[in-house]
Amino acid sequence: MGLMAGALRGSQTGGSGVSPKAPAEGPAAGGPPNAGGAARSRGAAVLPRVSRETVQALRALGNPARLRVFLALRHGAMGTCCDRILYYEGGACVGDAVNMLGLSQSTVSHHLKVLQASGLVRVEKRGQWSCLFPNHQAIERLKRELAELL
């Protein structure tokens, strides 16, 4: 006998008060799967909500090449030969990332596009050059949310 059948039979004998013909909650009533509680595991914790930005940032940092570029930018470890970026700006150009990673320019550009979409890195066009900078506000937001989650 299944778990639901046992719960329904218990309700017929005065157990939970749920009618076997029309359950008040759960998937049969169009609600969430565990809304009725019959199939809910004991001691299940309620997980905190994770923002879309945090999920996107973690996905972006899940690739080793993107993680290296991000960390190098974040910590100012990627030197630049580009005269369009001032020392105090802490940026680099795409060519610097290509040299650091040893990957093709198109592959590095793809990785940078993913980092930019995550919000962790911002890209500015300066003349014909694409200059990369860490987005300090997004990084601080990610750090705060991860501290709360972990």
C-alpha cells in the first residue's frame, strides 16, 4: 500500500480530515507536490532564497579560465600594457587576458562575455580597445549573499 493510500484511509477513520475524493492540497488539487504534507520528509529545512544574480555569478565562476581572469582582475594581478587604462583603475584589456590564459582571442572573448553578463566584470570600449574592470559593487553584493547563505 502506498503512502498516499494509507494517508487517505487514515482520514476516512477520522485521522487527518482529508477527503479521499478531493484532497485539499497537493498535486491532485493543483498545488505544490508537498503541500499536503503526506510525502514531506521529516526534518526538512527551509532553504534561503538565492538571487538570480548570485546564481549567474556562481555559474560564471564555475569555469577555471573565467575564475582565473576574474581573480586576476579582482586582485590587480593582471598587468596591462594598454596605455588607455590608468594604473589606479585596476583594469586590463582583452589582449592581456589572452596572454595570461594562453587561449585564443575568440575563446577569451566568450569567457569575458559570460563574466560581463554575470555582472562581475564590466567592459568599456576605449577607442578600438575593450577594457575590463572588476565590478566592485557586484562583487560586494555576492560576498554578502554568500556570507548569509553559508
